[in-house]
Amino acid sequence: MSYVVMVFRKVFGYDETQATQHMKEVHELGRSVLWIGEREQAEGYVYQLHRWRLQASLEKDD
Amino acid sequence: MIEFELQVSPSFLETLLPYLGKVLRETSGRFAGKRFAPPESGDEDLNVAWREGLIEDGRADRLAFSRLLGNPKLALGQVEISMDDVDDTLRGMTELRIHLREHGLNSVSDEDLENGRIRIESLPQNTRIAYLGYILLAEMQERLIHEVS
């Protein structure tokens, strides 16, 4: 689990508490909304998560 | 340079390190395209760049991990990784763990794997070595993350 926390910290700049909270959401719910914003930047984040071999996808915000 | 020692018997490593080297070679040239597909955009250039970028990055990650495996000190439980190699090595280990999970350990449930509630002696030989390799990689990752954080 520390791997996932580390990646969230590196990619999004989250502190330990935020990153751990997202990791727990992923663990318990199977997913976590990690970031909301412009598509281009979101694509960059998804690429970085894939680079770290974590599954991630984009969803359009309604 | 990051240095730490694994609390693992040399005989254990004597079996597992060559096995991980074999798995590393098996993953070479493979790419889980579906798992890491680019977001739908209709932009074929983006799709190609995404896929090729991940393949190229994965190559660097496997190379970093192969440097660790090739260090004779590892057979004695001594892990040495240059700071420049830390991220690539961590990713290389993750790629191997994913491969082991999907191939050698596909008969083991996520819950059992996560809780460590597995009776090693009850596993078939192929699953047993995959499980031990998976655990060794997890231990090395945890220690490495601890050392750099």
C-alpha cells in the first residue's frame, strides 16, 4: 500500500494524509477520484499513473 | 546510493533471484495495452505516443531492476540501488508483481494474497515460487520506499 501512497504523493503532490485517504478509497471502494480539472492536464496525470503501473481513467464531469 | 539488507536466507535467494530473472525476461516485450490504454480521444497520434511511451518507459524500468538483480551482493541479501535508479526499479518491481499476479498466482484470491493467509506448503510448486517471488518483491519495495521517504 505504501507504493500507492508514494505514487499519489509524487504525481499529485499530495501530503501523506491526502494520499493515504485516496489509497484507502481505492482499497475499499475500488476507485477514487484523484483530480478534477482540464482534460489536457488530466491526461498527463493518467499517463503518469500508467507509467507507475496503476490503473487510471478519465471521466467527463457532468 | 540506497543500501539496506534483506532478512532473507541466502538459500531462499539462491532459488528466487534466478526465478525473478526468468520472469523479467518473460515480461520483456510485453505490454498490457488494455490495462493502460490512453483515454478515448480519437487522436491516433496520441494513442501511438501513449503506447510507445509506456513501452519505452517500461524498458527502462526493467533495465533498472535487472541492474539490481545483476548485483552479486543481492544474493547475500544486500540491496544497493543508485538514487537515479530508485523510481525505475520500483516500477520494474511493480511490473513483475503484476505479471506474477496475473500468471503464476491466478489461482490465488486477492483476499488471501493481501492477508497473507496462504499455506505455502499447500500450493503447487509453480504457484509457490511465484508467491515467494511476489512476497520478496513486495518486501524489497516496502524497504526501498521506507529508505527514500
